[in-house]
Amino acid sequence: MSKFEMVPTSVVRNRVYRHYRGNNYLVVDIAKDSDREGDNFRVEYRALYDHGQLYSSAIERFTEEVNKPEIPYKGPRFALVEIEEADRNPAHVYPTKTM
């Protein structure tokens, strides 16, 4: 039998994260990068605006701290946000194909 370990990360699936520029994204899953050797993982996330484009980012980039003096902003690239059920958009439909 193989021993499985959870990916050590603070990223939570099916939760909304806000990018430091202001847009919200839903984390769909964490996936292993099949194009690289070793245990390299990516965060798969969907935009909660426009057509719901699906994105992929290295887990290290998703969770890194950024320092943008021109904005000014210093903090996480993506921050977990709490969204009340009443604030969710029930009419939002996710596309079956990415744009």
C-alpha cells in the first residue's frame, strides 16, 4: 500500500479568494503538475467575473507575498475572503468550456 500525504498548503478548495488587484476567484482544485518532475502543484481557479475563465498558477505563486509600492499594496497575491450566502450571485453560470 502507498502512503498518501496531503499537500502542505493553506489554499482551500471551493473557497473564494481575492487577487490583490481586486477580482474574486473560486479555487476549484489543487493539481499535480504532470509536466515537471517531483511534487510540483498548481492551483486551478475560476474567475467570478466575465465568462468565468479557468486559470492555473503554481501554488508558490498563488500563495506568495507581493509588494507593489505603486498601488500601494503589500500582502498575499490571493487572500481568502468570507462571502455570505446572501452575497453570492445565484444567476452566475460557469461555462463548460474555457474561453
